[in-house]
Amino acid sequence: MLRPSPAPAPALRSVLTALGSPTAVSEARTPALRAAQGPLSPELPLPVHVLGVRGVAGSAAGGTGATVRPHTRLAGWRFLIRNGDRAIAAADTRLTPDGWSFSHFFEGPYVAATERALIQAEALCTPYQPRLLSVPELYMLTLWLHADPDADGHTAAPGPADLLVPLAPAPPGIAANRPYRVADLLPVLSLRLAPPPLLGSAAPA
């Protein structure tokens, strides 16, 4: 079962304003939104966190013992735009010096994949807080099921009890629509994100 974290009220208002007054925003509506018949409703708000890695120097000279540690940062809130019984697009918001504001509409495979993953996660017996974890360098998006459903959706890194569900299309070698334990998937992502060793540096033993 899912217990979504409530989105910031200004973020929701900015999306409603964009839907009601598309000429007031710089980004045009997507083809699906322009062709939609009937009301459009922003639903299922999800905090979008971005995954990166930090290098941590080891004790070896020249940093040859360096390791990487994953970290996340909140990048925005995403709303699925529903028309009738399905989501046809999504709206992203971002944090500015003046608060949360509308960023852009978009559509594509991740919209349907997100909706599908949320429906599957709703059937789980364990309560989770749904989030999105983006890995831009790998062109990857996952549904992040946080094991503390009462946590602040703005904070926290993936924990050992969390699940990560890669959305289709997923990078080669990573199965889409399959829930992974953080301990199984995060090291794989960290390895792919780690910078290559400098030419001429000694390989770690």
C-alpha cells in the first residue's frame, strides 16, 4: 500500500494555473494535452530526487583507494495529469528563490510506466511512501518506495528497507518493473556513475 507525502501547496497551485492558463507559461502543452477532451486533473504528486555520487578519498597515496558514496537531492515535484481514467502527461515543478513554481509539461514512456508501477506498488502489503529517483547520467528513472511512510518527502537517502523499481525503458542490464532492494541496485548504479580512473594512476590492489 502507498502513503504519498503531500505536495507543497504552491507547487500544486502552479500546475493548476498552468493547466488553466497555458498562454501564461513559456512551455507549450504537449500533443496529448492539446488533444484531450474533458477535464485535466493533476494527481499522484511525487517528490523527484536526483541520485549522484561523491568521491571519498582513501588512505592510499594519490587517492587510489578512493570510493564513491551515493547521495540524493530533492529536485522537484511531479504530478501525473489525468484525463478520464488514465494519465496522459506529467507536470514538473521546481524550487526557485520565490518558492515552488511550474517548470514544464511532458509526455512519453515514463508517464505510463510511473502509473503502472504505482498501481503495482499499491497492491503490496507493506506501507511505503512513493517517490521518484532520477539518475540523469544513466537516463534512468525509478519508483522509490521509502519504507518510512510518515517521513518528510523532502529528505532522506534510500535506506536498507527501501525498494527501487526501475521504470521502462531501463538501462541495459537492469530489469524494468522489478523491485530491487537498495543493497542490490544502489552499488550497481554507483559503479556506473563513478568516474573512470585517471590515466597513469595505479590500479587499486
